[in-house]
Amino acid sequence: TDVLDVVGNTTKATTKGFAIGSAALASFLLFSAYMDEVSSFSLEPFKQVDIAIPEVFVGGLLGAMLIFVFSAWACAAVGRTAQEVVNEVRRQFIERPGIMDYKEKPDYARCVAIVASASLREMIKPGALAIISPIVVGFLFRILGYYTGQPLLGAKVVASFLMFATVSGILMALFLNTSGGAWDNAKKYIETGALGGKGSDAHKAAITGD
């Protein structure tokens, strides 16, 4: 079954690539819709974003940084949840020593409940970051634009913010998607006996990475 798993990892990475591609296209269409909405509300043409304007460039940088903060928070959430599962498994081993001898049945439902609840709870902060950031950035630069005589500065900065965030997000998604399957396959490759095989330092590192 390991051979099938390796093929599955590669196939899964490919299909996720299609999903990322469709998300990228949807993001581009939403971006175009945003520019049209700004144009209709302001009654001014809004067809392009000039990143040579310092404020607009700063907005783009903030958008790119958002992706890395979001990803870091998501990775940290996975780490915390995994530790909760580890603690639960240890508790069950202590309270039900017969699990290791197949004399007692583990409480699988408890582990599933921990992961299910954590998947909702832990994503509140990253989700709020993605929703609130463009609003905050837009308002701050709108105020700045009001005092500097640039009425559409807030909209332009948010446009740059969204554009850079989309590009960074697509690249990060492709990177994490591909590296995820690569780590799993690297672990499987070492388990075939390469680079020291099972129990070696390379195998331990591959397990941690995976």
C-alpha cells in the first residue's frame, strides 16, 4: 500500500494544483469586480494601480506579508492541535494499559473530537486577520489620502494589497502543496532502506517534516 500512497500523494498534489489555479482565476475576477465597484461609487475611472506611488507600494508589501502571517498562524494551530492529540493518546495509554496488547479499545472519538473542534477554534484568528486587514488598511490610507489631497488613495492601496496578497498566496499555496507531498514521499523513500532506512536520523527528520 505504500506504493499506492506515494502515487496518491503525487496525484493529490496535482489535483490541488488545479484547485489553486481555479482559486487564482476567481481572485482575479473578484479583483476586477472590486475595481469596477470603486469606479462606480467614486464616479472616476479606476482601471489601473500604480505601484510606483510609495503608499500603494506599502499596501502591496502589507498584502504579501499577510500571507506569511496567516500561514504561520495556521502552522502553529496545527502544532498546538497535534500536541493536544498527543496528550490525549498518552492519557489513554496510562488509563487503559491494555490498548498496547489489544485487550482494550482506544477512544478514537475523543481524538476526532479534539481535531474537529480545534479546526474551527484555531482558524478564528487567521480568518479574522484575512477579513479585517483590508478594511483597516483601506480606512487608514483613506484618511491619509484625505489629508494629502488624494481621494482614491485608500481604494488604490487596498487594490495593491489584494493584488500582492493574491500573487503571494498562490505561490505559497503551490509551495506548501508540493512540499507536503514531497515530504511524505521522502519519508516513504527512506523507509525502503535508502539513507539509513527506518530508525535513522534521516528517517526521524523526514517524519518530523512530514
